[in-house]
Amino acid sequence: MARFQRGSLRVESRKKGPTWVLRYYITRESDGRRVEHKLAIGLVQDLPTQFAAWTQVETQHLSSHINQPDLRIEVTFADLAAHFIKYELGEQAEAVDPKSRTTIAGYKRILKNRCLDRWGKRKALNIEPLEIEQWLKALKREHGLENPTLDKIRRVMNLVYKHGQRYGLIPRTEEANPMRFVRCKTTSSYEAMILTPQQAFAVLTNLDEPERTLTLLAAATGLRISESLGLQWRDVSFERSQIHVRRTWTCGAIGVPKSTASQAPVPLHPVLADFMLAWKNTSMYGQPMDWVFPSIRCRGTQPRTANMLVQDHLRPAAVAAGVIAEGDSRRFGFHNLRHSLASFLVRSRTDPKTVQALLRHSDVKTTLQLYAHSVSEDRLAAQGQMLGAILESGSMGIS
């Protein structure tokens, strides 16, 4: 038997007689392990010498794929990311698990702004979990990133590695994905600014139409701004008192709702319906296929832009109402109205399942977390009740 970098030849007894057999190793797709393969080259009677057998190997071009270095070891994180972007974040029409444009844009932004500069040129299989943990801690320390943001970076990198394993770009072993061993806190100290009903009314009084109706819609229903802007009049059923969430408008394009739960019909209270109907009768675009909140500049061909609505209307109205101070750097936008609705329902002791249905949470755990984060005034009142009970009990005992 002779051994070469391109494999090894030996004679084995076969049914047709002594046969030259080429032995070589390949990487098994299922688990990434290197395993031996055999290939019959020809009978010894036809290839009497080893040289003749190797000539046959070369003639059949068999050696070009034998004992080549495992190219997957050389794959960089940038290679995996590029493949992930092309095949996972590309055309979504036939995707098994289609992603919204917001999600796609977020994944691309994280990869471009955070991951590729640091890990792009590194071999994917040589990146160590502890390296990544130290890098995440540095991002938190140097850039003030919150834990949920760091965890999202970790999850995106994990998706890239899992995608690479699915397509066989790297071995399908546990060790080939360092993200499986990266620990990252997910809790955050950030608390969204909550508006009381009185503050919400003050904001509304400082808005003109249609921004006033849009803000009232978001405040009363908990619709996300992308869902509100994605509404067409055919989605608003005044007869059935329902709003159907069929699409979103974000990043200048039509998208799909966030989840299956997000597509559930939203109740349309008669008071809110009056505001919506008044705006429909005033709007230049009131046909079924028209946008509920169209861009006049674009002649109704597309909805308004969320960030411009916040910058030019909602935030100035909040400043005028005294809800936030001029120059306040805290985040404030339409999503605060959704948080405020959730807070109001929680403080009103609304059943969690009702809150889940109204906010269209996919998981009731998300709703229950709202109850765990009670407002400070509620905690203060609860403490006062306990103190009152203790002291009243004590005074009764003394007397």
C-alpha cells in the first residue's frame, strides 16, 4: 500500500479479483467528522503496477476532490455573515419563516455596525466564547449599551453560525458554534416613559389633524406605529367595530405584521370610531384602497413617515404639554403610548389575558412581565397599606 497526500492505494480481494482501491478522507456533512471513504479504481490484471493505478486515478480526475484541506476551517465570520444575509435576509416571498423589513434592517445594522469590524476577518471556528463575552462587556462599558441590546447582538451572531451549520459551511458540531457558550444578561434598567391619561390628553390638544387622530389611535389601541401607518380604509370596519392589521409600513416599504398574534383584529370603540370617521370624511384619500394616514407630499401613494411624525409633531406636542422638557434626550415616540396603555390596564387590574389580547402579545409571559414592573406609586401605596395594617394592629393591642 502506498500513501500520498491525495489518498492511498492498496489491493483488496473483490468478487471479480484483486482490485486497486483508493482510500481517502472526507468531512461528513451530518456531524463535521472526518471519515474514510473507498473507491474501486480497477482490477490488478488490468493495472499491473501501482503507477498504472495512479495514472487511472488521474485520468478519471478523482484526485481533485481527495484529501483537499477542509475549506470550512478557513471560512471567516464575514463569509458566514455574507451567506446569511444573502440566503436568510434576501428574498422573503418563499421563506419558511419570513421576516419583517424592520427585523431584516435590524440584523443587517448589527452585523455591519458591530460584528463585522471586530470579527469579520477572523476564522469562524477560531473565535472563542470568552473573547466574545469580553467584547460584549467592552461594548457595554465604552458605548453604554443596554443588556437587551447586547443580547440581541449575541442572538444575531448565533443565527449566523446556525445558518452556516445548516448550509454545511462549518461543521454541525456543538463546538463549531461558540455562541452556544456565550453568557449575556438580558435584563435592563431602562424604563419607558409612561404617560398618564391626563398627560396624553394634554399632548392631543397640542396636535392638529390627522396627527391627533393617529396619536389617539395608538394610545387607545396599542397599535404599533408601523401597523397604524400600514392601515388602509378597507382595514377599518366601522360596521363590525374592528380594525384588521394586514400589513406594516416601515423603512419606506410595506411589510408583514410582527407575528401571527399581531394580525388579530383590534377592537374599534365607538368614541374612537367617531374620530376615525371624521378624519375619513375630511381626508382627500378616503377610498377603500387609500392609506388612512397618507403622505400629501407623495399624493397619497404612500403613508407618512414615522420618525418625521415624531420629530415634527409628537415630540413638540409633548414638550408643549409639559410631558417632556425641551432638550430632554430620553427616548420618546409612539411606542411610549403602547407602554402607557399597558401600564394603565395593569393599574386598573385588568385581567392579564385581556391585556394580552388587546396588545396582541404572542406569549402571555410578555404580558405578565408588565404586572411584575408595577409603577412606583403602586408600590408606595401597597407599602402604605401594609404599614397602616401593622400600626393599626399595634394600636389596638396597646389599648
